[in-house]
Amino acid sequence: MILALSDWWGLAAAAGAAIAYAVLALATSRLSAGTTRAVLLAAWLLHGLALADGLLGEPPRFGFAPALSMTVWLVLTVYAIESRLFPQLQAHWALAGLGSAAVIVAAIFPGTTYHAIASPWLPLHWALGIASYGLFAAAVVHGWLMTRSERAIRQAAQTDAGVPLLTLERLTFRFVEAGF
């Protein structure tokens, strides 16, 4: 069923998160660092509320879009923590665009309703399990970026990556750790 969030607040949270992520994606260069953090936090919280409505609502729903949305939410969580430690991480606009798209897709395709399940926590269990694979995929992407950065160092070439090799390595291990 399309656009079947169980409560009006679930749809409002999804719309608010999509708008906040879109603002970040489109205007991140014009926002101050404090405003960027505040908008990212608001979008992240609204995204979490929209996920909770779908996965823990009555009846719970699960499908490909909520799993994708949960994965993006967890990747954004790791990114937000790491960007506090490494301010040179400048992927706000790309991750915000991905977050906006994931929230919109999850609102349009909320998944199948499960009226008779063994536990009301089962959709959340599925979403977290699939999201852990997504976190491993993010670690693989960071591994590729590390390889590219190391190759540039060995060839004494200038890179425009902007993120030091050891920072990429740390992020890779953070994603693996979060996936477990």
C-alpha cells in the first residue's frame, strides 16, 4: 500500500526529514557550521521518527524501502559522529541528498503490513539486519577510497580527496564496527 504511514505524525516526520535533508543538500555551502549541524540533527531525528512509525507502528510494516532508509539513517549516524571528530569530512550534501531520497522512497513504499507476527519487534530486527549489510557496503566503499588514496601517495600524485588516508581507514573500521 502506497503512502500508508500509520499516523499523520509519521508522514509529517518523513516530510520534515526529506525537506531538511534537501535544504542541506542544496544549500550546505551557504549555511554556517552551526546551522548545518542543527539542520542535520533535526533531519536525523525526524528520519528516526518516520522509521519508528513504520517499523513499530500498528500494524508494523517492512520492505525494501524501510530497509534502505534504515541503512541511510545508520550511515548518517556514523558520519555525524565522525564529522565531529574530523571536520574535514565534507560529504554533507551527498549524504543529505541520499537521506532525502531514502525518506521519500520509504514514505511512498512503506512495505508489507504484518498483522500476525511472532514478535512486534520483528520488522525492526529485519531492518537492522539488512542495515548492517549496508554499513558493510559503506565500509567497502571507504576501502576503495583508501586504495585510491594509497595509490596516489605511492605515485606522489596530488589528490583532491581531501580526507587523509588514516582518516579513511578509521572511518572504514567504524562502519565495520557499526555493522556488527
